[in-house]
Amino acid sequence: MKFATHILFYNQDKWILKNIEMIAPFVEKIYIGWSEKSWTYNRKARINFKNNSNLDLLKLSPFYNKIQIIKGDWNLDEDERNACLDVAKKDDIDYLLIIDADEFYFKKDIENIVNDIKNNPDYDYYTTPWICFWKSFKNIVQSKNNSIIGYPEIAINVKKDLRFERCRIPNGKTKKQLNYLCYHASFVLSDKECWEKINTWGHSHQIKSEEWYNKKWLEWNSDTINLHPAELKEWYKTTEFNDKLPEILKEYE
């Protein structure tokens, strides 16, 4: 079975080389989607922001030979992912991993993910649980009942007639949950990085960017509640994180 991964390279310089280093030993191809412009969820963002990620940065990766750059100008998150999926189909890939630039796993867990998919090959797509970090790797967000928040898609079956339908969510009917934790550096950001993210990502049409940024981000303290930009109550509040991080993030412990 042939595995590939895809990464959407929009202002992700601080994470992308780590992500590639982590996943490259387990895949044959690494598809990098790159556009100068942001998506159209926030049309003003196409004027006020641009992709500052330099593709030459990828040449620093010792796995550059596995990288294929896919350039385009896409309206939606899923459009860019489907462009990568189309190339994977042409390359006769069996499974396309869905691990964004700021998502990390322990090395052994990635190996187990690949093996579990091989042992359960007939599902449309696969999910894993994740924890999402806030401001630094010392804080994670939790729901009101202190549970894990979310089960993101980790892989799509390329051999089936599937498409990404809404951001990373495929239109498949059958899914299998794999129990390997994703460490999502979603909001391990500077103030500037956060402002750019919430104005350009796939949820920017769902939020009041300025209000959230001022009240939830800039004025945040450990007692602040309802943090998620798009679905406020989904992230009830933060709690301290004192556990180990994946090997690729050791410098942050």
C-alpha cells in the first residue's frame, strides 16, 4: 500500500519542516499546496494579507526529494485539498494522510496509524483524537466536562470516489477512529500570527475577528472561558499541560 501526505503551506514556516521530518519516513510523497492568496472565506483578507511562506524553505528538508509542490489559487480549503487528492490519484496512492503543518504525533503512533489503516483498509476515512494548545505548549483547551475536544480526520482512502467536502472533512460514509493522540499547535502563536490566522483560515467567515481577538486573545487569562473563535463554547477554558510532547517538539518541553 502506498501512503502520501499533504500540507497546506500558508504562513506555516515555523512548523512545516518539523512536520515533514516527522511524517516523511512513513510516506512516499509529500504534496505541498501553495497559493499566494488566502481563501475567499474573508474576501478582504485577499487584499490585506498574503502568503509569506517562501517555497525555498522546503529545500532545507532532507526529504526534499519526496516533496511535490502544487501551486494554485483556490477559493476554499477543500478546493486546495482536493487538488492534492487529484495528484495522489494520478500517482496511484492508496491513502492520503491529513496532517496539517501544526499537527504532531509521536513517531511510534504514526507507525501505528499506518499499520492500523493497512489492517483495516476498507474504510472511507479515518480519525484520531487531538488536544489543542493555547498560546504555548503549557496550556491546552478543554470542554466543559474536561474531555478531549474533537476527532480530526487523519487519512482518506484515495481508491474510493471521495472528495473533501468541508475543509478536511471528506464526503465518505464509513470511518474508523484510531486512538493515537494528535498534538495540535493550533494557537501556539504570536499576536501577529493569531490575527493573520483568524482572518484567513477556513472559519474566518464564521467569527467576529476583531471582537474575539481583543476579548479572548489579547485579554486572555486562565479564567477566560468560551475560547473557540467559531464555536465559542466548544473550548470552555484552558488547563495546564505538563505531559510529554512528541519527539519532534522536545525543545518546547
